[in-house]
Amino acid sequence: MSNIRVAYFTGEKPELQTYDFDDSTGAAVDLTGFTAVVRWTNTLGVSATTSATVVNPGTLGRVSFFWPDAMFNVAGGCVAHVVATQTGGDLRIYDGDLYVVTIRQGA
């Protein structure tokens, strides 16, 4: 797992984000039948889980999401990661890279 570093300003509304789940060989993980969420925590200790979408077809291994507005209300730091979970049958969970987000005070 690695860290993805990004920076925004307070009040900013980032575009739709995508995250690709790949296996150890670099091939896309088949997320057919999976659900996805983004889990985040800011420097004030506010935590939330927001929904994400497994892009169709699931064989792409891609998840799309918007950063939650609440994340951009205060300057500071935030960490977040995307999680994909398959329920039914064998439980499988894929935990994505850690996003390290810096929120700078807007002008």
C-alpha cells in the first residue's frame, strides 16, 4: 500500500475521483458484485464513510467517488481510503491506498 498526496483549498469542490484496484501483477481486480465506500478522518477528529460506485463493468477494477463537502470546510489535514467489499459467498475486502489530503485556507 502506498500514500497518494493531494492538496485542495477550503470550499473547493473537486471533480469526480477514480481509484483502480489492481492485483500484485498490475491486472485489474474484478469488482463485479462488490460495493465500495470511502472512509475518511480530518484533523478535528471528524470521521465519515461515504458511498462510492463500482464502475460498470466491474472487471475494470475501478471505483468512482466524490470527496464529501464536509471535508473541505476547515483547513488542515485529512486521510482517506477506498474500500471495496464483496458480500455473499466468500467475504472479500480490498482496501485501497491511503490518501493524504491537505486542505489549505482559501483566499
